[in-house]
Amino acid sequence: DNEAQDEDERLRREPEAARALTRGTDLGTQGDLEGAVPLLRRAVELNPTLVDGHFNLAVALARLGKTDAAITAMREVIRLQPKDVEAHTRIATWLSVQGRHGDAVVHLERAAALDVDSQDAWLKLARGYEAADRPRAAVGAYKRVLGLAGRDDAALLDALFSAAMAAPDGPAAVDAARRLRALRPGHEGFLAVGDALVVNGEFEAAAREYAMAVALAPRGARAHAA
């Protein structure tokens, strides 16, 4: 029957497809992307189920600046292998390059769901939410990253504080600012806590923080203005 004939044809083409994949991958590794692409295209034409062929083709196309074609090729990887975290992450990066941040977030969410204990996946998701102008969602993702890290990190707390202020999420901003001040003592830490308290509606407490900032930096115009 037709199905049996198709399977026989696929098996007959497999060796040639494998050779094209190997040669195309080698050329790509050596930097000959123009030479790699036709071979990788040939590999997936001969064997459309060749996941590595679609993946390597997508990467080569992206490096040549052919982002649309790269996205199309990587979508084939995801169709064949829906739980491929790297494929979701790569396609999200390319979509972001095109300014399609909402579409990118869909793939970043999938990657984080597939690799729930990955700090890197959640950090990329947090940044994706920010790029998509979803600061409240970014707050949750940054909290997840900090939880996975198991310790306070100044750069992560900075990012969480910025997202919380943009949300605005007063409680999260206050918590981030206070934790950050413990890592970076000085008048700027008091200013940040004061700003967060204002967002949280705690104006008297904010005034006390600003007063401490003035005491530490008497010539600081920002502290006096606050």
C-alpha cells in the first residue's frame, strides 16, 4: 500500500540524508554557513523527520541573518519534538529580535514549564515579560529566579525592584529594596526603600527613609527633593 511504499522510500533515502546532515553540520561548525545551508536543506528534504537537520538548519540561517527562515525551520523542530527546551529558547530569541515580544513569551513560558528548576529559563522569561511590557508577570518570574538561586543577588534584586516599581507592586518593591540595601549600604539604598514605600502608600515611613538618605548624603539633591 501507499504507506508501506512511503516508508520504504524514506528508509532508502536515510543514508544520503545522514551524509548531508553530517557534511552540512561540519561546514557550519567550520564557519562555512553558505555551504552548510544547502546540505542541511537537502538532509531534511530527504528525511523530514530529521530533528537535528531542522535544528542545525535553523541555527545556520539565523547566523546568516535570515531570521524568518530560521524561525520556520525551528518550528519544525518544535512540531517534531514539542518538549525541546533549547528549540523554544532559540525561537524566542529570534522572535524578540523581530520585536515580536508577545510571541517570544509564549515560547519562554513553555521552556520554563519544561525546565521548572532552571534559573536560566526563568530569568529569560522574566526579561521576556519586561520586553513585552508585562512587569507584573516579570515580578513573579524574578521571584522564582531568586528562589531557585537560594540567596540574595544584587543584580537580580535590582531587576525585581525595577519590575515591581513599574508594575506597580508596592509590597514586592519594598521587599526587594530592603534586601538590596542590605547588600549595598549607603544613601541610595535608603532612597530606593523610600521610593518603594511611596508606591506602597506608606508615606510617613518613606519620609523617614529619605531623612536617613539626607543624613548620609547632605549634599544629595535627590535625597532632599524626595
